[in-house]
Amino acid sequence: MNREQALELVKAQITDKRYQHTLGVAESALALARKYGADPHKAELAAIFHDYAKFRPKEEMKQIIIDQEMPSDLLSFHSELWHAPVGAYLVQKETGVEDPEVLDAIKYHTSGRPGMGLLEKIIYLADYIEPGRNFPGVDEVRELAEKDLDAALLKAMKNTISFLLSKSSAVYPETFFAYNDMISR
């Protein structure tokens, strides 16, 4: 599937504002892929589809999590997490994308996971640092991404966990596991 086909499919699923975000993630993912030696086509494809399910009804996402026997603990955490694993499933089902690296990059772009592959790291980070993002700490992560992918990823995870803790929000365990895995490297 080429860029234009992917963008057309995604544009029908998301808002105009989220579409602009998606273009920024694709731009960032391509730059990171070229810098760190990932397949640029896979990076762009995963970036374009990363928010494919973002605006699906919560009840539909909940039912997919149950029907597809995804980790049931997802349902105990903020529904904002759901669009990533549900999105990977729907991208495969509705668009025909079968590449496991692309699907895993979509699936884990919100939570991370231990043992993340290069493409997973790139999409997680591209989503965090895309040019439209503007929040405390993002510029530091952008600078780190120019020098060290893992250091940037670790900082992004740390910032996310700190933000959630500061708001007394629950942190999905897989995010802690991903963070601990990155620390141990």
C-alpha cells in the first residue's frame, strides 16, 4: 500500500486536526527511520495508521478487546489506551496490512512494552515529538532523538509516567514494564 492510499483510508476515520497530527507523526517517523536504519516505508505506514481507531466508539473498541481476547486489564484503564491495540486489529482487518512489525508499532504506540523493536520505538517516539506537539519536556525529547533513540524513548516514557502520576491517574502496567526494560538496557 502506498502513502496516498493509506492517507485516504485514514482521513475517513479521523478528524481534520488528528489528520494534521498524523502527517506530523509520519514526517517524524520517516526522519527517525532514516536516522536509525529502519525501513522508511514501514515507518511511514505505521505512522499513518497509528491513530486509525482513535475515534471509534468506546463500546465498539471494548467489544473488540473482549472478542479478540486482548489483555482484559486494558478495560480497567483509561479508554485512551484502547485505540492502539484495537487500531492494529482493525488496520489488519479493514485495510489488509499484514506486516507484523507495522501492526506491533501501531499496537504499542501508546503503552510501549518490554523488548520494543526499532519500528515500535520509532512510532512511539514520533507520536510524542511530532512538530505539532507543544508541552513541557517535548523539546528536550526532540533534542535527545537527534542523538540517541533509546535515551529519547526513555525520557518520553519517564515524562509520560510522571505526568500521569502528577494527575493521580493510573499507569498501565505495560508502560512501567517498558520503562523498566529500557532502564535495564
